[in-house]
Amino acid sequence: MKTKMFRLDVFVLSGFTASLFSGFLNPLYVSMILARLDARVIALGSFMASGFPVIVGAVLGNRAVFRRLSVALPAVMTGELVLAGGAVFLALVDLRVYYLVSMLIFGVFSSSVIYLLQKVKEARYRRGRAAFDRRSEMADGLGLLAGSALSVAGVTLLQTPVAVAALGALQTAVVYGLFLLLHRTVPQRRSRPAEEEPHPWIPDMSVFAPA
């Protein structure tokens, strides 16, 4: 029972942490990065961030691809971390390039991770899923509230776009660290026919968007 609660807490904690970062970073991201970009560039980035998850979801509809990437989930996360860290340096050169690259990374890698994590959820929370979803939503809301409160209180230690970009990459690193812990301890299940394999569904990914 204790082990089950610990695992549940780690998953909920990941949502709280992501929302905490987002609540604090979003106002700074808007004022320091988006405010300096042309509306057409912002629209293009938004198109990329929403269009690529559709493509990724279609690709993951292939059960063989889904299974292989589920096993390779740590590698997918690591790849995004490397790219997100490298993208921070682009903010030193050109904010437009940084923004578009970060939207591409989010659209391709972050959406892939969220889709693939549904396999982990299915294996861990086959019972009490409604209670788990409720706690997750509450944790997400609490994290966003706490992060927004910090922002409203004037905790603005970040004064440059590069610093905001760096903290956004740190957000990904911390949250994915929790996800990796969950992935390593996912319970093993008996194999079952391919037609019974779960199909990935599209969750709310707003808390994982770049701040």
C-alpha cells in the first residue's frame, strides 16, 4: 500500500512541479520573449506546437511504433532534454529562432512523451483511475496557483530572455527526472493480443508547454 501511494505521489508531484514552473514563468515568457516577436512568427510557432502533436499522434497509432517508443521512452526524454538545453543558446543569438525551435521541440518530443506516458498510467492506475485523475488535476491547479502567486508577488529573479529560456529547460529536466523514476518502476504486465493493446489518447498538454 505504501509503495502504491509513493508511486501515485510521484506522478502527481510531476504535474504539480510542471504547473509551478509554468505559473511562475508564463508572465515572464510573455513579457520578455513573445512581446519582442512579430505576430506572424508567434502564429507560426503556435501552428507548429499544435500541428506536430497531430502528426505524432497519427504515427503512434501504429501499435508496433508505439510499443518500440514506449520501451525507448527514457531515450526520447533524454533527446528532448539535450535539444531543449541547446535551444537556450539560440536565445543569445535570435529570439525568433529560439521560439520556433522550442515550439518544434514541444510539438514533436513533448507530445510524444505525453502520449507514451499513457502506457505507464494504464499499468499503474488500473484501479481508482477517477480518484487519481482528480488528484492530478488538483495538484496541477495548486502548482499553477503557487507559481502565479510567486509571479504576482514580484519574485522576478530572471531579467533576461536567456534566463527565462534556461529556467524553461530546467523545468523540463526536473519533470522528466520524475517521469524517468516512474518509468523505471513501472510494473510488468502479461503480454496480450495486439488488438487489446491500448491506443494513445490526446491528453491536456498545456502544463508542459514552454513557459
